[in-house]
Amino acid sequence: MFSRAEYDRRIALARDAMASSGPEGGVDLLLADSGELLAWLTGYTVSETMYRAAFMPREGEAWFALRALDEAPCREKSWITDVVGFADTEEAQAAVAASIRDHGFGTARIGLDTNSYSMSAATFMRLQALLPEATFVPMPGLSDSLRWVKSQEEIAVLAQASAIADKAMADIARQAKPGMTTRDAAAIASGVFLREGADTGEVGPVVKASGSHEFLHGVFKTEAIEEGDVLHVELIPRVGNYGARMMRPIMVGTPSPELVATAEKLIELQDLQIAAMKPGAIASDVDAIMRQGALDAGLRPAYENVTAYTLGLYTRTPRTSDFSGTFLPTSNWALEEGMVFHLYATAQGLGFSETVVVGKDSGIRLTQSPREIMRAT
């Protein structure tokens, strides 16, 4: 999926973070255990059926400790050649700790992401007990922050996923007709995903829109779409675990003038957001364009959800969206070139969203579907 030069770039970023972590000259060893960081740093990831981790020294060779059953695919996918496998009869944390001692880091300063969903309280306490002479240095959020700025190789993969979303959305709109069900629409998208090279056929929320924006996380069920109904479609194709996202409303019939006016205003505000997404822009300022604009236009009585969140790697995790970087009134951090976001807006039964990368002078849409209420053709 990626060149060795790309992995060298990532290794350098990780080692820079290790050198600057903590007040005592950094850490000697980085423990990586979140699914996304494993994929990003090593090229291989696997679900946490049993605890597993990769290790990056500030100097020397990295290694991976995981179930023996996963050794072969790890060697095939990763640039790491030192792969330590342990039997299912062993305690996973004990095997991982043994690999640390065997590599000469039993008394080292070990950096770990205390926000990692794999670093449970039980695992942390067990590793402390197994490695009493080691010093564990918290590096909260590192699994996400290392990956915020995307390389050109990563953006190219996200563009592939975006193109799949565009094609699937067009196919749903083309086949929409009275009596189509939400399940029919999801099946169309799933088929496109698999034919066009997405990792899986997992589609995203496909529901009949109702109310203002409550449909956004509606429960998937089989509902028929009749004349005048709005079908809300959010597509989340992944290529090489890199996920693009896009939302569009699809309508069978002619939308009312009021609905068209709402769509035009949402799109206008979102286009202003995209134009403002340049390096150095403060996230809360970009957020205010949509949030305050929608409130001022009377599109919503309140706007409490985020208007964008981070896109990139998605693996088998407890979270389906990456909220390590969001657009909110409290988001007082600056955008950087290469960051990628799912920018979305919803109101009055309509939802529009795009996969947007921060360019040199403005945001750049990777998804390219028409910016309108899509209609059956």
C-alpha cells in the first residue's frame, strides 16, 4: 500500500515524539497498541482478540509481539522482521512483557498512549507488575496526533475511497424510484464498494430522513421510500483501511421550494467553510461559519453537534468516527496542510457532507458528487 520512504517518514515522526516526551530527555521505547497506530507505523494491524503490541526503540530495530497465529500475516504485511509470536496458552501481557525484557528494555523509560482503547486499566497495571524496574511515561493521544497530517500517498488512497463513494451515490440516485427501500439502497452501495475495490461492503447510515437532523444516526431498518420522501445516505468506503465519507439527500419526486432553499443555504455555508480551511486557520473559526450561519438563517433552533471530524485510518476499534480533531466552538487549535476531515451539515431533513483535505490556500474536496438534493434519474 505504501512505500518504504513513507514508513521512514512515519518512523521519524514517532521518534521525534519520543525524544520530546517527558521532562527527562524523552523515552527509550514506544509501545504501540491501538489498531490505527499499529497499521500506520508498522503496516500491519490485527484485532485485539488477545493483547498485542509493536515496539519502536529510539535507536535500534523495532519488533512486534503477537499471537503465533498472526505471525505469518504480520511478516507479509509489515516492514518489521523481528516478530515474536506467543501461543494461545500463554498470558498475552506476560508474553509482551517478556519480549521487552528479552530486547533489553526491562529497565527503560517506556512511552505509551494512555488514551489508547487497547491500554485498559487492567493491562496497564499488569505490565507495571511484570516490569517493576521500567518507568511508564504517559503519551496521551499520541496514537491519533501522529496521524493528523496526511502525506500525499495517504491522500491518494483517500481520493480512491472518495471516488468509490461518488460512484455509489450516483448509482443509488439513478436507481431510486417509489417503493425502493433503505435496504435496496444499501445493497446498491455495498455492491459498488466491493466491485470498485473497497475493503468491505459496509455502507454507513441509510435511512428515511425525518424531523430536523435526528435522522443522522437513525437505526437502519427496512423502510420504503415513496414520492416526496428524502432518503438520507451516508457512505463510508475504506481502501487499505483509509476511509472517505460523504452524505447526500436523495429524493423521489420534486423537492419543495422550501427544501431547495434549505439545501442551497447549507451548501453555501459549507462551501465557505471549505474555502476557509487553510493552514493556520483556527478550527473554532471554521466551525462558526456553519454553526452560527445555520442558526442565523433559522435552519435549526440549536446546533450542538460537531461540524467536522478527523478522517484517515479506521480499523477494528470501539469507535466508528475519529473525534481526536473536531470543529466545535471550543476547538482552539490551528489547521495544518494535509489534515483531512469529514465536513458535514444537517438541517430540516437534509444532510450534506464531504471528505476535505486542507490545501495550501483552502480546503479541497476529495468527494466530487453534485452539491444538491439528488433526484431519481
